[in-house]
Amino acid sequence: MYIARQPILNRNQEVYGYELLYRDQRTSAIYDGGWDFRDTAKVVDGLFAAGLDRIVEDNWAFLNVDRAFLASPWIYHVNPHRAVLEILEDVQIDEGFLALMAHL
């Protein structure tokens, strides 16, 4: 398992953070499979194994998440002081989702 990182720059073209993406091979330039919450869980697990500071240094980690990830125990492994959660565009916003967000 590999974590690709894509820099996110501020208006001064300085690194603000990195979008962290799951890759199953070292040479994968793009994600080549169907996405689900287990891919984000693998990235979070990789952050523990490699160390967040080693991957993003003192910058923010941006993680793509779906509803299943937000409702899973994996969400409690994400450091809210170092990570930004990017909710995928296909997540349906309904009363249940809003309740989940209020809980978190």
C-alpha cells in the first residue's frame, strides 16, 4: 500500500497541505480501482505506520471521505488538528447525514 500526496498551495504558492491518496502500487500515477471507505482507512493506517509528520511535515493532511468512513470507527483515528476531511461529492446530504455531522 502506498500513499500518494498532491500538494495544495496557498496564494503565495507555498505548500499549505497535501491531499493524501491511496495507491496500490508504487508506480500508480492514478487510482485504478473503485473507491470506498476502506481506501481512506488504508491511508489513515498508513499515516500511523509512516508517521503523519513524515508524510505531510508540518502541513495539513487532506483526506477524501464518504459517509461510510465518517460513520466508521476509523474516523476517530483522524487527528482533527492536522487533517481536513473532504466529503466526496456523491455523498447524499439528508437528515441522517446531518445528524452524523452534528455528532462528530
